[in-house]
Amino acid sequence: MIVIDSVDKTYHLKGNDVEALKKVSLTIEDGTIYGVIGYSGAGKSTLVRCINLLEVPDSGSITVNGTQLT
């Protein structure tokens, strides 16, 4: 099971703040398959990168199979 709870991620680029993720919460049960879809720039890649820890969320928590990652 994957539990994403109130995850935020903001990028600070050239004096601008870009909120890629804002209070994202999601629970994915064992044995289910989810697709992440949306418009360009909606935060899809950032969400996946946070789940696999290529990016570290600014706040919130991610738990995979009972192990809290963030």
C-alpha cells in the first residue's frame, strides 16, 4: 500500500516560486493499478519523483508498505 498525505513541493526558480504539488493526498491499495494523468505542468512527474524519492517533498508524508519515507 502507498499512502500519500498532504504532500507539498515548491520549486524556487529564478526568483519565482512554482508550487508543483499542493496538499496532495492519495491511498493506493495493494494489488491496484493507478495512472497519473493531467495537463502539462500539473505535477505528475513531481508526484512520481516524490514517491520514489528522486525528489524530497517540502512537507507531508509518504508511506510505502508501512515504511514512512518522508
